[in-house]
Amino acid sequence: DIKNTAPTEQDYPVITLILMSESGDKVAYGRFEKEDYLNNINLNSLFKKNSTLSIHLNIVSPQQSVSGYEIGFIKQQRSVFSDFCQWQQKYASLAILNLCK
């Protein structure tokens, strides 16, 4: 599960996963965009404040033995274009051009 503990809505994070050997060497690395772990959720929606989401990450087992892992979260930066697309979806009847397909 991941939880948004921020006081406001925000974009879903990029999730990183590092698998490590017993000696601490990095064996594998994965980077998961929201498209990789959001099922049945509008990709343009925001992660609501104080909400929890169960996720499932599909990973391929590396050939080397794994004894540890590290998970990280990278905050997405919203662009002016994505903000415009959300506004256009909300007020579609007022939009002259549909640039956000």
C-alpha cells in the first residue's frame, strides 16, 4: 500500500525498486510510472490527500540471489500543459481545440 500523507492532492509518484545481494550490491533496478501500477484509475486523476492505495508491481526475478530491497518514491512535477488538459476536461464545452488526446 502507498499513502498520500500530504495535506493536499498530488500526482501519483514514480516508484523505484532496487534489489540487492547479500553483500549489498545492486542486482536489479525497476522504475514504475503511475501507468504501471494504477489499475482502473483515471491516469489524469490526483492522489487524494490522506488516502491509501493498494498497488501491485510486476517484477521479473533476477538470476542472482536477492536478500534485500530498497523502495523509493519520486514526486512528479506537473506541467502547465497537464494542468491545461485537466481544465479542458472539466470545461470541455468551452474548449475550442482539443489538444489533450
